[in-house]
Amino acid sequence: MASTRLALAPTAPARSIAPHPRARVVRSASASTEHVLPDGVVLERVIGTPASSTTTTGAPLVFVHGSYHAAWCYEEYFARYFNARGRATVSVSLRAHGASGTTPGRAAAGTLAEHARDVGDVIERGMGEAGARGRAPVLVGHSFGGLVAQRVAADDVRLGGLALLASVPPSGNGAMVKRFLKRDLWASLKITYAFITKAFGKNASLCRECFFSPDLPERDVERFMKKIDSSGALRMFDLKTLDAELPVPRPSGTNNRDIPILVLGGDRDFVVDREGLEETARWYGAAAALDVLGGVAHDVMLDRDWERAARALEKWLIENDL
């Protein structure tokens, strides 16, 4: 499938990327470790180190998942892919997701500011074990995790770049929900129901509609569905109060005012549409590059064509000397 790329900022000529068959997606090692936050809550943090046969190269990548996912969604393919190419990776599970703890008595895992503060703490205090001490990481966020990543950048935690995968726009998802309702009322109601009830954790058809393309093998949908079902003990946000934290400000501090930003998504996404991706790219203006992959659904890092998404991210990293 073709991809649509709108470069909103001039980039340096791309250096060539050697092909890497999937059989070679290996890494030297990975380790699931704990990161203790200042308030005592423990986050799951999976550190991936470069394959022993490669030279460490490029900025480390910090991965942040979306709702009802956890660190595993990057460890499946993306982390291994980039470890095989010499990059250190850190996949984080947010509060109440994956193996991470939570604050007792909460109805939602946290606020946008709290999640961003947690990720910022991992970046500022928890990168040494990844062999990444000293170099500013590239923060990669998916879906609502992309909203968290945008807030981390706005909080001026030192980053080398920001990659937003099928990310909720800075203004939230309200406008997208209205657009989907106008386009296909029945499909939109099904997906809304699935997110409210978490039905996509038990119904493979709904799970596919929410996250994956029609051609992802059923065995993979079933496998990922089981992980999604067990990944979120609480909703990531209370959507009723999230609006008060939006829109996310543009980075304006000393560290991140001029960082490059990638907005990457797919045209088969029924959660974040093309207009949502374009809104995000417009918000960040000249710093942003927009890449819409044909035939790719919401979970770009797990879908059948995950490798095309990984290569698009890799290409952007190289173009920006990250």
C-alpha cells in the first residue's frame, strides 16, 4: 500500500536504510525492571539493549502506550526492531497498566499531568540502565499515550524528538468522535460501546474493528486481545476532567522549543482519523512531518504492516540525525 507523506518542515536528505528481514529482528537482551516514582508507585519498565553484533547508534527511544495497552505492545515488534539496529529502548507501562502499580481509591489511573510527570521521571532518572545516559531520548507515544508524550514535551523534559503514533490530537478526541458518528453511525456506536465496556477484550471482532486491519491473521488478533484484556486495571484518564487539561501547549521551553516531531498514522484507523493526524501536524507547524500509511489500522506497532510503520519511524530518525 502507498503512504501519504506531507512534510511540514524541510528535512535533510535521507541516508539509505538497509533491509532487515524479520528473522533478524533480535536483540542482545531485554529486562523488565521497576521504576519507583517519588510518590512510591512502581512502574513497569522494560529495557532493551542493542544486539551484541551492532554498534550502539542513535538516540534511545522511550515508548509510551495508549489506553488498555502496556509496555508489551512495543516489546512485541518495535523494541526488537530498533534494538537490532543499535538503539537502546525503554518501554513504560503507565499507572494501573501492565505490571505497574496505582494509587488506591482512584477511579482512573491518573490525570494527563500525572502521567506526563511519571514519564518525565523515567526519562530524567531511569535511563542509565539502558546505557543511554547523556543523550536526549526520542519519546514515542501511541494514541492517548501520544497525548501524554505531547504533555511531556510541553513540560520541557529534555527530548531529542517526539514521535506521535496514531496519536490523539492536542485538543483531545471530541471532534474525531463527532466525525466518526457522522460517517458511520453504527460502526461508531460499536466502537464507543467497546471502549466504554472494554468489550474488545473479549470479542475478537470488536477488537479487530478497534485496533487492527481486516487482514491481520485471526490468531494474532486473539493473542493481542488477551493481552489487551489484562493490560488496564483502570481507565487511563477520567475523560470528564481531561478537557480541563486541553489543549496541550506547544513546547516553548529551552529544551524542546525546536525539536522535530513526527505525526504517523494509518488510513484504516477507526479511532484516530486522518483529520486528527492533520490537526496534530498543524498544531506543531514547521517542526512536524506527517506520514499517513495506507492500509494500516490504529495499532500501528502491532498491525500486519507494523514493519512499514517501524521503517517510517526509522527513516524520520535518520533524516533528523536522531
